[in-house]
Amino acid sequence: MKWVVTGLDGSGKDTQIQNIINYGKSKNKTVLSYSIWDSLQLFAAIPQTEMKNTLDIFLTKMTPQARSLFLQSMLMESEKKIDFAAYDLVIFNAGLPKYAASEHSLGCPLSLWFAMETHFKYPDKTIFLKCSVDTVKSRKTDLSSYEKLFWDRLDTYKENLEHYISQLENVIEINGDLEAPKVFEQIRVKAELFADDV
């Protein structure tokens, strides 16, 4: 089973994915989380943190279309080594929706991202942590150079993400403005997390 957990930067994706993993362990379920940054393991001679910092600077210098193609190649690379059958649940952190929305706010057409959907294993569920701009601004205080590119366009970024999400199937919308435990409870109930486990 594959899920995508997505939302604006600062919506709580990492926190909720860790909650899902912990809950899975309590149910004796195997859960794997992966993200675009897992593909950085290709650069074995360079520590991942150092490579991520270098790429962060590099990404700010690219045009939206070039950056989108680069990000898409990293997304595909991060997914293609995964044996989905080996886990009860595989979670794609952020996935295409987040990057499509942020890049669209910087000038890349959404059509370029929709075209990529066929290259990925389609998720069984997309968990959308829907947050207000005020919420993410209050939570996300340490920005990367890449995030700074679109941080003054958060309203547009939010609209783009909601538009992209509206085109997808099997989306479960979660109120991400709430405190983390309440957000996780919504995920557990609405997404029927391991509900088949008796």
C-alpha cells in the first residue's frame, strides 16, 4: 500500500509521518517513508546533509522549468528502488503535489507536473494536511534558500496545491491547523489507518 502525505512547507508532514510509523510499530506493521532527498544517496562520496545544502543553493539559480525537471528526476530516482510489496505501508513524503504547487507559483506550468503522474506508482491514498498560511508561517521559521523563493507567494502556493489536489483521486483532507495529536487522530480515523488489524 502506498500513501502520499502532502501539504505546504510547515504543515506537519514529517511529524505526522513519524506518528504513522510509530503507530504502525505498535500494530506490528512495517512502514517505510521516503522523500525526494533519498535520491541523494546516489552521491555516495558526499554526506547527504552537505549535498542537500549544496543543492539548495543550486536550485535557487535554476529556471522554474529546469528546476522542475531536475526535481522530477530526483523524485523518480527516490522511488524506483523501493520494493513496495515488502512493507505494509510506504509513505511518499510530500510527493509530486507539494513540488508541483511550489514550482507553479514560480512560473512552471502544472501540465509539466501532471504529465509525470504516469511515471509513479499511483498512491492508494493522498493525505492532504490542509493549513492556513498563518499556521505555516508560525511553524516554519528556518527557511532554506529554495523555500525563500516562494515564501512571499504562500497564498499562490496554497491555491496551486489545492488545485492540484482537487485533480487527484482518493484524497483525504485533514485539518492541519490543529495541534499534532489531533491531526494524527484525524489521519487514523479518516484514512482508516491499519483498520483491518483486529
